[in-house]
Amino acid sequence: MTASAIRCSNDLTLSKALLARQEVKRLNRSIKRQSVKGEQSATRRHLLATSVRLSPGMAAGVHQKADRCVERLGIDSPLELYAYASPQFNAACFKPEEGRVFIMFSSSLLEAFNDSELLFVMGHELGHHVYGHHQIPIGYVLRGRQPPPADLALDLFAWSRYAEISADRAGAFCAQDLESVARALFKLASGITDERVVRFELDEFLAQVDDMLAFDDKPGQGAPKQDWFSTHPFSPLRVKALKLFHESDLMTTTGIDKPTLEDQVQQIMSLMEPDYLQGKTDSNRAMRDLFLGAAVVIANAYEGISKKERDILKRYLGETYSLDTLDPDRLKEDLPRRTAESYRI
Ligand SMILES: [Zn+2]
């Protein structure tokens, strides 16, 4: 099994679509121009100044694990490992410089995570490198001088969550032990490592996801709104997605096939996506009517609906609505009713 064979399909599809977008292409060109002008090894210099480089002599155990991940994921770039002082569990992989890949760990993580847990974290970070996740400049787009178009921002968040799923699979592929992988995610999410305080139970942790799925079936009580905009999938969802991965034929000979795996993962991830634009329940329809009505009214507020506004609205309205027959003044009058209805359902 190779790293590319286990990559989450939605990560691949969404990243291809994002890389083809003009805004992303333009930004990548300008980042490239900046780096040609600027210093070639800015990240490395920064890491050497703020962190400790872990040489193979000093940190033989950590390097052994890195070697194992590099081999399993088929990486041929040289790797440099760093540690920095922090009580917070964290790790990061940087965009390569001059062919060199950098991974940074917080001191607390290195001390509190056992071998398998560390393999997962390291494999996850290297997964970001293997799948070229750094090619999509999400930070630049979202924090740039001009806010990105709404559909681009939502696509970036959705992609980013699926990119985490791919990286998690790479980590699990290196660790080969679901229990440790889940425990690592639990430690990252809760900060708790002392077994006297909390004894981690995989099944109980997974039951939290089933509760969330059951909750979502009730009309009008969908995913919390802030989840649309979070880039890291909430960790019980990640554990559930990883459990499915372990039960697939990517990890075991008798498992479910990849299309089935991806279907089930998408179902779990949909808990974090705004579904009312496509949904068919009464509450979806009420939310959609309110959203679209309000969008048309706002677009019309200043000097009518411009060509640019019309194009944006069309992207959301889809085929079933015709902009020309919508009357913004009537919609405005109708908004309080739509608001009340979306609350009622
Ligand atoms: Zn990640």
C-alpha cells in the first residue's frame, strides 16, 4: 500500500479544484516571486533561532520513528526535526525549503506521547508534506488584505478538513494501531495524559460521535454554526473516520472497499458542513428561503443588483431559481415571515 492509495478522495478532488482557481493561482505566483526575492532558508533560520534541532545522536528514538514514517510513506527528501519549549501538545510540518522537510514538536508532546502515539503524530505531519497540502496557501487567502469570496472560503475550509483526514490516515498507516492513534487524538484534544485522571476508552469516545449523528437527525438541530469554519475536524469525528479507515481494505484484507469508506467518511464530515443549500427537509427549505431572500435584499440595497452581485447570487441560487422573476421589494416585506419560519421549524 502506498501513501497516495490511502489519500482521502475528497481531499484530492477539492485540492485539484482549488489549485485551478484563479485567486489561488495568482496568490501562488506572488508567493513564489516573494520567495525568489527573499531569503531562501527563512524557515530553517527561524527554527534554528527559536527551537532545538534534534540530531540523530541526541534523539535516537525520535529519529528511528521518523525513519519508519519516511519509509512507509515513500518520502525521499531529507528531514530535520526540531523541539520547542511549550506545555501545549503540538506539532507542525513546514513548507519544504531547498528540498528539506522540517517537522517541529512541542517539548510536552515529545515527553508525554508513547512510541505509537508519536508515530501517528509524525506520520500525520509528514502526510501533509506527501500530499502537497502546502501548495494551497489557505492562510494567505483567508487572512489576506481582501476577504476571499464566500464560496472560496467555504471550499477552503471543507478541503482543509478533508486534508486533515488524509494526514490522519498517513499517521495511522505509520502507527498501525488504532487504539494508540485514538489515544493520541484524545490527548491532543483534552491535554490529559495522566491515567489516574482519565482512562481512555475508545468505544466510549466513539459513542460521542454516534450521539452527534443521532442529534443531527432531529430537524432544525444541525451542526453548530462555527463548525463550518473550523479547519481541524473535531476529534471524535476524526477517530470515527480513522476507525472506518482501519476497517477498510486499505488496512485489512477483508475490509470495506475505498468508495464505501469515502461515502461513510463524507457522511460523518457532513456534520460539519452547512447542508441547508441542498437539504430536502422542511427546516433546510426554510433556512434556504431565508438565506436566499436576505441575499437578494442585501444585493439590491445599494443601486440595485449589479452584474457582479448577480453572478455571485447565481452561484447560490442554482437552476431552480430565476433571478429575473424575484422581486427584491416583495422579498424584503416577506423577510420577517421567513425569519420566524426558520426559527419555528
Ligand atoms: Zn494536520
